[in-house]
Amino acid sequence: MLSSFYARMIVNANGRLNLSDVVAKPETAPVSVTRAENNAPTAPAAPKPQTSGTTTAATVATPAPPAADIHIGGITLVNGQLNYTDNFIKPNYTANLTKLTGKVGAFGTKEGAPPADLAVQAALDDDSPVDIDGTINPLAPVAFLDIKGKANDVELTRLSAYSTRYTGYPITQGKLTVDVHYALDQGKLNADNHIFITQLTFGDRDESPGISHLPVKLAVALLKDSDGNIDVDVPVSGSLDDPKFSLGGLVWRAIGNLIAKAITAPFRLLGAAFGGSNHEDLGYVEFDPGSANLDAKAQERLGKIVAMLKQKTSVNLDIIGRVDPSKDQDGLRKVTVDDMVRREKLEDQSGKQADTSDAALAAVKITPDEYERYLKRAYKHDDFKSKPHNLIGMQKSLEPDEMRSLMETNVPVDDKAMHDLAERRATAVQTWLHGKVDEKRVALKDPKLTAEGIDDKGKTTRADFGLHQS
């Protein structure tokens, strides 16, 4: 039984874990494993063997010592303390596990021996409760552990050193509940961290040299739910062979990656919450080639955007219309002629003052027996100059396919037409959102006239979305 014991885990300024020095090495000078720094002189090098002429003195082989044979039948822990200090991070981080009580089952050095059961309760800095259970064998030829732990209501200001280094901002307020599963086997660490954070607030940006900077305030706005809480899973992996291994650093780098994802691909992150079972990317809506009409699928996606904006009240939406000329040029020719035909029927029904917006024209249905009649009218009203004429100068009668082919050929699909199509797509989204989202939270941005940068599986004929903090 260990009662009122004290232990230290230290990551030194060079990134080395003190536990790496537990095993004595005859070729190096002794070091302390409970001090943050070890400045003991290096042991003198062994003298070189004497030589005479071309003959080298024989070296006597030293037999390897027998492997240690240690067996511990179990340990009971009562009211102990474990101090963890990370001097690799600047400023340094220290945490104390106090009131450490529990049991560790039998373990030892024998190869193949089963790991020991572990059940420990403690308090972080005499305050936040911590529960740890699982299996462990620190004396195996290669250390092994498979443990789960939970800590409740940890004051996040204690982790401000990590947040400053890895995000560029200190934490000034917040509480953390973390539920973790750590597995260490063959020197490889894999961990799952379920993190629940309340009242997270960051201070001013730290401009010190060597500090990484991430737009955490926007990321936090995206990650927070409607109650102001953050509930995420953060996987972590690493190797004890890494000379700069730091558990705290690993966790905060993983959180930094999550923040970076929130900035670079926010709609993919939010899709899990608002995109349904398929975790769809809400960062765009698709259009048919050449069209600026929002179909039912696009409107359904916009409904999810509206739901997201209602929950993320501190972020605003940017709309970027775009085109893919390789698809939109031919598409625009077809859609333009279809709309000209529909306009003829719409004006028949509602007069010259009829609404001829993209959405209104898309709603007009042309039956097969109506098509040729309205196509002829559209051809007559189309003012391109290359219509064929007969010998006496009258417009020549053409078959429907010939009329349509000429009309499509004369639809402009130059850069100006592509720019206009991209803008109409963005405006169609803005119009649909009108009355559903405060118009001050929606902004149109400059259109993009190529498919460059699209790295998802969606259509390249689309309008993209962006987010920025209010």
C-alpha cells in the first residue's frame, strides 16, 4: 500500500519525458527523474584500447546481465499526489492530481503477463473530480496501457499556456469536462478525447515570437451550440519515441487542427449537425448548367443553412456565385432558348408585364403540342442578325430544330455572360433567403468565373458560401 505518496511526471524544456530516464544507463551519468532540468556532467568516455603497430589489443566481451524479473502483486493507493509539469511549453504548465486513491492489480516484467486492472479516483488541483479505470503494465518490455478517464468542471484558465502557444490567444474563462480513452501499445499512443466546454472566452491576441495564430473567435462561434456550449470529439496520436513528445501539446495541436478545420471548411464541420445522416457539405448550392434557378434540392439545402444561421447567431453568411465555363457555356445556350420559349407562353397568359425572373420562367410548363408554336414566336422576336432569308429578302421558313440551333448558336457565352450568370446565381440565393434571415447577415461577394479550387464531389455549377463573425 502506498499512502500519502508523491510522484512527478516532467516534460523537460528539450521535450524529453522524465520517465524515459527511469532505467539506468551505465554509459551516462546518473540523472534525477524528479527535477525539471538535469545538468549533471556527462560520464567520461571509455578509454580507447591501446594499439601496438598493426595489432589491436583484444577486447573481452562482457556478458549481458540477466533480465530483471519483477512481479508486483498489486498496489493500493491512498491519498497520494501526482504532479505533472510541462516545461516544453512556455509559459510552463503544471497540474496536480491530489487525493489520489485506488487500486492497481498485479503486474510485472515477465513477458506475456496480463496487464493489471486499474481503478483510481483523484481531484485536479484539489477541485475537479477525476476518475480513471482500465488496464496497465508499466514494467512490460514495452509499456502498455488501455485506460479511460473523466474529469469534470476543469478550470480552462489553467490551460491558458497551451491555448496561447497553439492558437495565439489565452483563455480567460471556461470550464471543461473531458471523457478520454488512451491506448499505449508498442510505444504508439492513440487517444479519443470527448470534450465538453462551457463559457469559453479568449483574451487578446498574443504577439510573442514563435506563437501560432488561429482565428479562434470565429471557430468558437461555429463550434458553440445554441446554449453556448462546445461538444466535440478530438482524436490524438503520437509516439513516445518522439523526442518532443508532449501529451498536452498533442491534445492542443489536435484542438488547433479542429479550429483550422472550422475556418477552412466550416460547412463540412457543421454538416454533421445540420446535414442529416450523410453529413452533407452545406458550403454550396448546385445549379443545372447554364441555369440560375434554385430547384427543390437546392431549396432544401438552403433551409438547412437557415437553421444553422438561427443557431449560430454571431456569424454571417457570404454568397459567392460562380460558373464553370466548360459546362455553363453550352448549358447557357440551352437554358436561354428554353426561357425565351417559356416567356412567349407566359406573356400569352399574363401580358407583357408578367414576371420573367428565372424562377418564374422555370415554373412555366410547355406541352409538346405548344412547343413549336412558341418556339416560332421566340425565333421571330430574337434579334440576332444572321437569320437566313429567301431570294426576295423575307425570313426563310425553317424546321423547329434549325430555328433552335440558330438561336442557341447566337446566345452570347463570353466572359460578360458568364459573369452575369454567376451574379444571377448569387442573387437567386439572396432572394430565397429574404425574410428568412436578417438581410444584414447576408452579403454578396465577387463571383468566381472558373471551377478552380473546388475539391468536393458537388457540381461545379454552383454558388458557394462563406462565414464571417459579426
